[in-house]
Amino acid sequence: MHPPKVALVLGAGLNVGLSVAKEFRKNGYKVALVARNPNEELSKAADLVVKADFSDPSSLSGVFAEVKAELGVPKFVAYNAYTPIFNPDPFSVPLKEWVKAVNINAISGYAAIQEAIKAFRELPNEMTKTFVFTGNCGIHVPVPILMVLGTGKAAAAHMIQCAVATEVYQKEEFRFYFADERYPNGAPMVKGVNGDSHAVEYLKLAEQKEQGAWEYTFVEGTGYVNFNGATGPPIDYNALGAAAAPVAVE
């Protein structure tokens, strides 16, 4: 008897996290959402909601243990947690705040990949096993006002590339992606991140047997588009203001 299909979203909010939960449950998955501040809407959308703060990377092992105990071993894991620090003088951020942000944006992402790989090894060979890190264009464009977020995304992108290039994971058929929604011209979503389009694409990746492009840039209604590192017309993020800078929206 096959184990249940379980999806785990780490850093679930009312945009991407909520949409992923609804889409995956419609397609036969049991869904666990992990949030710093869970609410009733998330609870209704998921089979399990776990409260966690990823400023402590050691919390990931307990999260995975709870999900396994309550729902089963996850075959799909998305790391969607982030924290931005908006500062036009990026090297003035106090060290304590910087460390906390990097823990959330990168180190806990590493812990999540580590725990996901352990989990994947418990599943039958015929089940697909996929890890997705919700990314943005910050790996291509320096945005000083959001340096701490870009640092985390750059670290995550490198981790995903290394995971894809690791021979043992290739043999085990584990799949890894850095997913980034764009406008059709390649520009970052800025304020327009679409939870529903993330859900559709993440489900595709969860069911896809072959490893695709590690940098999975996608457009709503179209799917994967290779922008070859281009990020569309230049944007003055400082002029737009902090609230408009390109962050990954939970």
C-alpha cells in the first residue's frame, strides 16, 4: 500500500501558502502548513497547521517530525519563508538583526533541504520527491534596499544548484527548484505576486518525474519561461518605496 501524498509548505501565509494548500488538497494531497502566526483561514485550508519561527534553524527537525507523525512523510516541500529588512544604507543593519534575517532567509532553508532529503529517503522509489525554494530576481539584480533578502535568495539559489548537481541525489531522483514568478517581459512581480499561479506551477513540479531547469522562472497562464537571466526593464526600487520592492510573498 502506497503512503499518502503529503505536501509541506514552510512559511505559509495568505497568498502563496494558502493557494498551494487549496490546489494540492484538490489534487489528493494531505497538506501541512507551517507559519509563524497561524490563523483560522490557514487552518481551514490545511490538514495540519504547525506554528514555528525559522529564526531558529534547529526548529525544522521538530516540524518535520510532527508532520510525519500526523500526516506522513512529505513528498513535496516548499520553503516559502522570508523576512525583508528595508534599509537604503544596507550595511547599517545591526548585526543581531542581520543574523536573525539570514537565519530565516537562508540557514533555515538549508535545514529544510537537509530534513527534506532525509524524508525523501523514507518514501518508495516510484514516488516523486520535490523541493522548491520560493525565489525572486534578486539573484540577478542587486537591490541594496533589500540586501539581506537578496543575500538569502543568492544563498538559496546556490544550494539548489548544488543539490541538482549532486550525483547521489540524481540517482535517488530527488528534484530541486528555485521558483520565481515573472511578468511576460521578464520583469519581477514587485507587488503582483500571484498565489494561484504559484500553486499551479508547484503542483506541476511536484508531479513532474524529470528534473527541469533549476531556476524555474514562470509566467501566469504560460508556465516555465527561460529568460536567460534577464529581468525586464530597469526598476527604481528606491523610488517605488520599500513596500514595492521585490519580495517573495508568503
